[in-house]
Amino acid sequence: MKRNILIIGGGGVARVVAHKCAQNNAVLGDIHIASRTLAKCHAIIDSIHDKGSLQRPGTLQAHALDAMDIEATKFLIRATRSQIVINVGSPFLNMSVLTACIETGTAYLDTAIHEDPEKVCENPPWYGNYEWKRRQACKNARVTAVLGVGFDPGVVNAYARYAMDTYFDSVESIDIIDVNAGSHGRYFATNFDPEINFREFVSTAWSWENNAWKANAMFEHRKDWDMPVAGLSTTYLTGHDEIHSMSKNLGVPNIRFWMGFSEHYINVFTVLKNLGLLSQHSVRTARGQEIVPLEVVKAVLPDPASLAPAYSGKTCIGDLIKGRKDGLPQEVLIYNVCDHKTSFEEVGSQAISYTAGVPAVAAAMLIAEGTWDIGEMVNVEELDPKLFIALMNRMGLVTRVRSAQGDHIVDPQPDVIEASTDGKLLNYG
Ligand code: NDP
């Protein structure tokens, strides 16, 4: 069994990851949290103690770390005897942290694709530019690396795989739909790092159509969906991490990602973009200072983690899948609904962070227990999704399916999983 977790990052997602690791420390062992700003790690640890989240008494320690420094990261992994690293820092860190894991033989998890500060919306398949280049190195070192195991990417990849295995003989299209029907009450804010959020939308929106990549302009394609709980929801075709792996791994001709945006978001985004304030390239001010406009915008916007206390409403994220079963057309929406307020009450973060953090910890538990400790690099849709979905059902993220037969909870293996307090995660009895 692999134990002892090193969490990298001290933001909203790291807070969820740390709480969920604490709630399962009988399985996961010692918990270490490392980020650039040490105070953020201490604040997370204080909130774990305040909420009494530790499943049993155990180690919980904060560390200051620049995770771009591979040697410092290797040193910390060894010093803390960590066997699993959950990287929920900025996506600029992925390749440094992955390298540290490969060189120390440590399992690696992240929740977003690697980003180069100088580039945006990279050509497909984006994973081929970075992470997949280290596939053989992972295999040689027998290092398990599960890429993009948040909600989207992450759970939506597992949903696609589960639905294809369970409800279809053949699949024609997967539309991933991400709607946040919540409200934070601020004039303008992004739900996660503004820099990363804006970078997703400033250039080409890639989609997978008829087995080929298609370049779209952002906000070019709009579609309204009738979503559970959220109701009629307006979304726009957006480029997103998971399309870059699912297009390769699933053999489905059409895969698209749709994200919900309010008119207000689009207006503010458009003004910022047209003024050049979303550029990742530096400019020189009259006083001779070199600044990156996007970094300035980030600095003046609310810290996404600060939105959590006032956030109300729910998110609804899922896959609408169309294909055939037994010769007949079949349509299935597999999805989750998550409540901002409930998430905040449990772990002190809003639902966007909650839906990203819980899957990463479920994945760590499956690696700790051995089921997902496969000794190579994979994207989530390459792994058996059943235990993953079953485990998340018991950790606060419940999966539902809506089809012609109605709307019901999906519980792939109710008799298999028993979360227990004695350190044994899976009860095959
Ligand atoms: P935040 O911006 O709130 O947190 C990022 C953290 O990374 C900060 O604490 C930051 O430290 C730290 N960090 C940045 N650079 C370094 C460095 N060089 N060394 C050490 N730490 C560093 O982001 P979130 O918590 O909202 O998101 C975390 C990750 O999760 C991101 O990759 C995001 O894209 C991803 N995500 C994935 C989702 C999914 O469903 N798959 C959904 C939401 C987010 P400091 O505070 O000092 O700057």
C-alpha cells in the first residue's frame, strides 16, 4: 500500500484536497502541504483542525516550496517520505513536479494540462507537447501518473468511459457541459485562477468533429441545454484539456466542450481582451517597468478562494452522450450536481474547487490501495471508472444518469466499496 501524501499548492482546490485527505488519513497516511506562500498552507491546516476533519490523529505539516525547483521538490518528497504527490498548484508547475516524481519514484496526480507561460490554447493534442513526452520515462521508472484527475478534466473522462461501457454499443458524440448556476455576489470574479481562466478563452477553441480537429473562434458557437437543477442553460463551445486525450483514447467521432457564460462575463472579458489586458506577453510602461497585462488583471481581481463564504447555488457538470444500443438510438446524460454552500460548510471552499479536489483524492486512494497503481502515465478515461465513481459517491460527489428511462443515481459497485476506519479502503467481502 502506498501512503503519505504531498499536496502542492495552497489555493481553493488544495484546501479541498487537504480536507479530503484528512478525512481519509487512515488510508493515506501523513499529509504534507507545500506552496509558494507558507501562510496559505498554515491556514488550510488550521481549518482542518477547526472542522475536526482528521479521520484519526496523524501528521499534518506545512512547507514553503517553489515547485519550479525540481531539486527542492525532490528533497521535500524524500524528506516527507511521500509516495503520492497531488499537484494542485498552478498548471505552469506540471512538468517540474512530474520530473521530480519520476526521479524519486513517486506517484503523480494533477488536475489540469501543463501550460507554458508564453503560449495559450496550444495546438492539439496539447498533451503531446508536454506530459505525453514523459510516458516512457514513467514506464521505465514504474511511476503511476494520472493526468487531469479533477472534475473537468477528470470525472467527465471517467463518465464517458463508464457510459460507453455500460449504456452503448457505439457512440456518435460526447458533449461535455459545464454550467455554474451559482452566484458569488461580486461585480466580477473568476472561479479559479483568473490568469488560467482567461488564458483558456483568448484564442482558438478546439473541438473534435468527424474524427478531425476543428478550430473555432471563442463565443462563435452558442447552445442552450436543459440541465438538471440548473434548468435552461446558455453555453458556448470552448477548448478544454480533456478533448485532447479523449479524442485519442475513446474512438468517438465527435467530442465537444460547452461552458456556461453569463452576458456579463462575456462583456467584461471582451473589453479586457480588446484593450490588450489579457495578453500573456509583457509590455513596457512609461516608467520602464516590464509587466504582463494578464498578471496585473489577476492581481486586481478577487482571489477565487475568497468567494467561497458568500457563494450560493449549484454547479451541474456532465456528459451528454449519443449513440446506439441494441440497434436503437440511445441518449444519456451522466452528471453531478454540487452545492456551493454545502461545499463551503464542509471544507471552506466553493463547489468549483470541491468538484476538482474530491476526484484527485479519490484517485490517490485508489493508487494507495493498488487498484489504480498501474506504474505508467494515463489519462483518466484509460482507467476502469467503476470504483472511482463508487468512491466519489461516498466522498460527496454523487453521480446521476438521465435517460429515457428516468433519472437515477449511478452506483457501479455498491457491494464492493466500504470506506472504513481501519485503513482498509476496499472490502471485497
Ligand atoms: P489557485 O490559483 O487558487 O492556487 C494555485 C496555488 O499554486 C497557489 O497557492 C500558488 O501559490 C501555488 N503556486 C503557484 N506557483 C507556485 C510555485 N512555483 N511553487 C509552489 N506553489 C506555487 O488555483 P486553484 O486552487 O483554483 O486551482 C489549482 C489547480 O486546479 C489549477 O491547476 C487549476 O487549473 C486546477 N483546476 C482544475 C479543475 C478541474 O475540474 N479539473 C477545476 C478548477 C481548477 P501562491 O498563492 O503563493 O501564488
